[in-house]
Amino acid sequence: MRDQHSANGLFVNGQRLDVAPVGQALTFRLGVKGPFVSIEVERPKTQEVPVLRPSQQLPVGSETQVISSYMERYFGKGDEPAGEHTMMVRRAFQKVQKKQKWRYRWIAMVLILLLLGALGYAYILRLQVRKQQNLAKDLFYNMKIIDLSIANVEKEVMDSHSQQGLEQIRQNKNRRKDLQKNYDDFLTTLNVYDPKMTEQDRLILRMARVFGECELDMPPEFKEEVNNYIGQWKSTRKYPNDVKLAIEKGYAPTIEQEFLAQDLPPQFFYLGMVESDFNAYVSGPQTYAGIAKGMWQFIPQTAVQYGLKIGPLADSRQPDPGDDRHHWDLATHEGMPENPKERNFWKLLAEHKAEIPKETYNYVFSIFAASVIGENPRLFGFDFDNPLGHPESK
């Protein structure tokens, strides 16, 4: 207690003092004959928190206990009596904690909204991609229907020489070009030929398109199966030997040009490889439909259907110079499917794979795998280039 130079003065025990320590309690008088005043300091009954001097060493684990006691004292939820300072600290902490809880709630709500927005956007994108894929597929199969229409009209024109038919062919071809461009634009938009794709996978996709199948409908297991057959071709010398023979005999450019003239993929060249190893005089085994002969292995019925002459040894396995089936330049294709839109290889695999004869299955995949290798033989370990080297065959 301090006297601020009052007139009466501050008296303790009959003596005037300028400063009197309070301690636990103090009784003083205001002036010589003034009133007595008593002061007593009241302390809260709380658990004392040990205060350690720097020189003191804490036992193992005691530092954690001290920190815990401070946390409990100032930030705990205890209801025991506490001093005004401690209570202010507690109230301030609770206020800050309440603000933080609301802040975290807002942050959580914003994050949830962003997540829902991202999921919704991804779903919309997925729907748009699926819609574009379906549109692209429709374009593709419309092209195949036009191809079939063109083939039918061309056959009629050959018989009738109709000028109206020629004009219809021209219009159909122009329409097909427009569909082709739109389809290619869809493939670019959908990133079907991804730059990160391996060259081998890219060739498989491209060959599917060349042989009249839609890349977008390709079953996932198709690539794996093609790669298996590519491995079979690589395991023997059959492939390079057949290509060498076709080049030495002059078959490759001639067959290629003949297929192009018929608006057919020149890659059907590899059908001759699988059928006969490019042997123009080979005869197949006896079948219920007769003996298949020539590079393209036509049976008598099929040969007659496409205008080929059947020789007197039609059912003999001996070479027959009078049989047009041995003339590879007269038998380069066997026509197109009746309905490409509904009868395609992908549906056949999906719905009737178990019903496909093993020989037919091997036949188709062997031709396809051979055509994939032929696009870039060096990619597959062979030491020669594409035997179909003309730019128009690409």
C-alpha cells in the first residue's frame, strides 16, 4: 500500500508510513484519528503447477506431465475454481476454438461442393464422350452401308451401262468422303490414336480399320490375341520366306494393284500367304465341296461363282493348267459381306466365338497378324521393308 502524499497520512501500528507491504493481510489507519481498514489477499484453491528452475533436471517423462498439466489448466474443460487470469485464457481459447470450428466447417463444405462439382463435371464429360463415340460408330457403319450400296450399283452398271447408275455411284462416293472426314474428326477428338500408344497397338487399330472394322468397337482382348499370332509368325522362317518368294516372282506389286483396282485393301495380299505360301499350283485336301486349288485356294463352286474356268481335273490334286483357279491374277477377291453394319467381326467374336471352327479362327487371325507385321516388318525384328511399298496402298 502506497501513500500518495495525503494530508492525513497512512498509519500502521501507530507509525506513519509512505509504503506498507500487504503480504497476506494488512490493517492500516487513515490519519491519526481516522478509520481502520483491513485488507486480506484471497488465493484460489487449485492444484499447484510445479515451477522448475533452469538448474533443476526433470525426471524421465516428467516434462510431458508438466506440459499436460499446463494444457489441462488453461485449455481443459475442468470446472474447478481458477484465478481471473486463467479464466480469461480459457474463455479466449474457447472463443478461438469456436471460430476455428466454424472455419473448418466452411472449408469442409467448400471442399465437398468442389468434389461434387468435379464428379458432376466428370460424369457430364463421360456422357459427352459416350455420345461422340456412338455418333462416330454410326458414321462408320453408315460408310460401310454406302460401300455395299456402291458395290451393288457398280454390279448393275456393269450389266446395264446405265448413266443414271454412274451418277448414283458418284453421289454415293462423295457422300462417303464426307462421312469419312467426319469420322476421322471424331477419332481425333476422342484421341483414339493416342500419341502414348505403342506403334504395335497403333498398327493393330489401323489394320482393323483397313479390313472394314470399327476401331471404337474393338474388343479389349483382340489386341492380345493378335499379338499371340504375331509371335507365332516371328517364331518361324515362314513369313520372310513367303515375302521373298512373292517379291522374286513379281506377285506383290501385281496383287496389290489388282486389289486397289477393285477398291479392296491391298493387305488382302496376306490372304495368299496364309492360303498357299504364294504357291500358284498348290492343291488342298479333299473336302465335301471338292478340292481347293491355286494361290487363293478356291473350291470349284466358288471359282464358278466368280467366273473362273474349271479344268477337267477339278477333283484331282494334280495341277491343271486348264483350271483358272491356278491363275492368281483372275482370282483376287471373294466379295464383301452382305450387311457390314450388322454382320461384323466384333459381333461375331462377342456372340459366336465358341461356334467359330478352330481352323477358321486361326485363318482370320493369321491373316490379320501378317498384315500388321507387313506394315512395318522391321518393328517386329525382320530385315526387310513393307512388301506393299506403293504409296496408294497406304
